[in-house]
Amino acid sequence: MAKSLQSKWKRKMRAEKRKKNAPKELSRLKSILKVDGDVVMNDVQEIATVVVPRHYQEKMQYDTNDEKGEKDDMKMEADIKRNKKSLLDQHGQYPIWMNQRQRKRLKAKREKGKGKNKSKAAKGLAWYHMQQALG
């Protein structure tokens, strides 16, 4: 397959679509298997690999922990706190989807903002003091 930007984007989007539709496909497959009593789930697992998406697994684990009455403290620590203006997280990292050009633009914007806070000495006063010292 070619390595153009368009084909890369299409491959990426197809992968995202597969992740999104995986739970629906799994439930549809299970409902079909419930109708046919002859087919055993183990036989299907030999034929097809069933992969549950990560976000779906985390949701299932979180739901089971709530039923048990346990709090998931690790999940609270993993939350990313991001500045909405600069898009930096607490570690100074940009989002994974942001390209280098956007990062450079935002960094230049931040640096420009820092320069406004510092007050410079007036040039005329420095020259005036130097003349008085010499003459």
C-alpha cells in the first residue's frame, strides 16, 4: 500500500472505526450465537479473535469496582490536567494529536507573553547618566 498522507489517514480512520464498532459487533455476534444453540462459543473463539477495546475494558472494570464498593484511586491520579489556553498538561507536554508546527506557534505565543511583563530601563535615562558621569 502506498505511503501517501491520504492513505495513512484512511488507515488510521479505519482503525478508529474498528475500535468504535467492536463492542457492537461483539454483542451482535453473541446474540446470533444465542439463537443457534448448536454453536459453542469456544468454537467461535478458535475461528475469530475477539478483542474488547481498552476504554470498554476500563469501563467494565470501573463498574465492577463500584459494585464491590471499592474506590479506584489510581484512576483519579491518572486524570490529565490540561491548561485550556496553552494546551499543556501538568508535565508541560502537548497533546499527542498536535503537530510540531502548532506546538512551535503556541510556544512563540507564550514566549511573547512573557516579554511583556518585564519592564526595560529607558534608553534616554541610561545615556543621560553616562554623560553626567563623563562630563
